[in-house]
Amino acid sequence: MGLFACSRVPAESTARHETPLASHGPPLLPAVRDTLVEERGKSSEVSAKATEPSAEAEGLDALAEALEAEGYIDVRRCQDAELEAIRTLTEPAGPKQFFSVHGYVARTLRIERHGPEGSQAHCVSVAWPPGRVNNEGQPVQVASRVNDAWLRLLRNTLDRLPWDHVRLLRRVVIDNRPKEHGIAAFNRDSADDARDGRTLWLHEHLFTAPNHWARGNYGVYWSYHSNRDGMTIDGAPANHELFSPVLLHEIGHLVMYWVANAHLSGPAASSNVSCARTCKDTGNCLRLTPGEREQGCISPYCAPFRFESSTENWAEQYRLYYQSSVSRSLLSEAGSGCLPVLLEQQGTTPDPWQRGLPDMTSYRRSRWDSCGQRECKPW
């Protein structure tokens, strides 16, 4: 789930500028998908030299089309082809039992990065229900409200991250399945389950509601939908410079699965990173005082709801690391166990604020239970 803010973004009009983007209306396992989608980009160079396309190339073409139907954009198509504005997603074997996106409409968001090694492009599908309910019968109003400002928020947030982290995200689904802001589910490794460890499911209120206080496990925290208090994404112009700390948090879960826990396989990859362990992982929280339970938690949200692992503590440290120079300095002040890991993962990528992206000059401190709901800690 997600959190979170404040900001230093130039003042902008809050008037609506865009009309809605749309108001109409047996798969391979994700690891195989990723491999073959990447290989198709390589094989296209080889097949272009041949007089007749090989059976292998034709097979990869067919696979790419099937994957795109579910919202996975092939590397070559992202770089070289013009993608249609709106398309309908279809799951080949019919709607999946869990987290189905069958029948949803989608736009393609192209993310580009220019550097010493040349230009790179990565495409993310952004999908939503075409009507007023999602595939689980829950009410949703995305189709009548989604506009270019929503996609701009996704782009601005991804622009803050190292390229390897950007490429982990394949799909974003806005359909109100999460009870809070978002879900970055781990790969269930099932043909009947759309949770693949590469998809974020988001609630529409991330885009339509302002920043607010929210209840965590050890107090209340400031929920940063965007980096600017009082500004909703739904009312922002199409070229706004806002980003979402909530999304940084959710992407942090994907980074945990595929990067921080790359040495693990299967369900173990969804276990908490060792640098973010808390009493939830040792199972002794109930024997500790409130202050002792909070030890190591960077946010009152650090332990997820009804789940005996502190994965949220990792995602919160990831969020603070990329949110602003101020929040990153708080990680050092707090003695963040994951700061060395995050520094290593960033590699040579300059900090967002060093690349001309928005910084934030302040940070809204949490109110902790152990201090009688006071802001007694610097984070």
C-alpha cells in the first residue's frame, strides 16, 4: 500500500484543462514473458536480414501481440512504432480469476531517458475499467475523469528513478481495488492470476484527493498523493511538474522483489529486506513497549496491515530516498539501515534534484503513539 507531502513546485492554475481520455467501452508466466519480449527486440534485427521471416521470429511476433493484449508492450514496438491512443485489453483464456484486467481500456505511456549510452525507451500500459464498476463489481469513476494530467504524474514520478527501476514496471491499473492508495503485488506465478510483480493497482483517490493525514500501525502519517499540498492531480494542467511520493513507495515494493531480494527466489523474494527488519519479523512485538515496537520504523506505516513482515518499512525508506533532499537527509539522521543499500542501487544516476526535477524544502513529520500523538521524531 502507499502513503504521503509538501513541495517546491511553481504555482499553477487548478482549473480543469483536459477532457477524459476514454469513456467507452493460456498466458505464459511473467518470467517467460520478460525473456521473450526482450528476445523479440534482438531477433527483429536478425529476421530483418532474412528474405523470409523465420518460424522463431513469427512465433515471437505472435507472442508479442498476445502480451500486448494483456498490457505488456514489446521493446521494439515501444521504440519504433506508433502506439494507438486507446485499446482494449483481453486475456486470451478469458477473464482471470484474480485481479483480472479483461475488457479494460488502456493508454500506453512511453518513458524516455537520454544519457551517455544514447536514448532508451520503456513503455508502460495504463489501464482502467471502461464503465462505472471494475471487474470485481466495485464502483469506479476513472473512465469519466482520467486525463493527460494523470499520466503526467506517472511519468514525472518514474523520471526520478534509476533506469533499471523504471523498467521493472510494466502496467498500471487504476480501478479502486486497493483499499488505500495502491497495491504492488508480488508475482503469484499463476496463469489464472494477473498479479505478476510488474503491475501496480491504484485507487482513483490518489489522483482526485489532496494530501491528508492517515492512520498507520504506530501513529499517523502525512499521506503524500503529490509533492504539493492542496494540489490534486485531477485539477492540474496537462504539463504539470507534480510527482507522487505514494507511487515512489509502491515502486519500492517492485524494487524489493526484483533488485534488493534478487538473491532469493519464489515467495521468499517477497519477504522483507534484511536492512528493514523490525519486531514484526521477529514476532515479538506484543512483548515490547510502544517505543520498542517502533524501533527501526522510519514511518508509523512501516508494518503493513495484518501481515507479519515489515516490507512497508523498506518501501517507506525507498520513498524518502527519492522524494527530496530533505527526506533523504532524514534517513541518515534516523540511522536508516537501508541507506547503504539504496545508495548502491542508485549507482551513477544523479539525484532527481540534480537533474532539474522538483525538490521539496520541508517534510511533514509523523505523530507517534509512543509520544502521545506528538511529532517527537524528525521523520
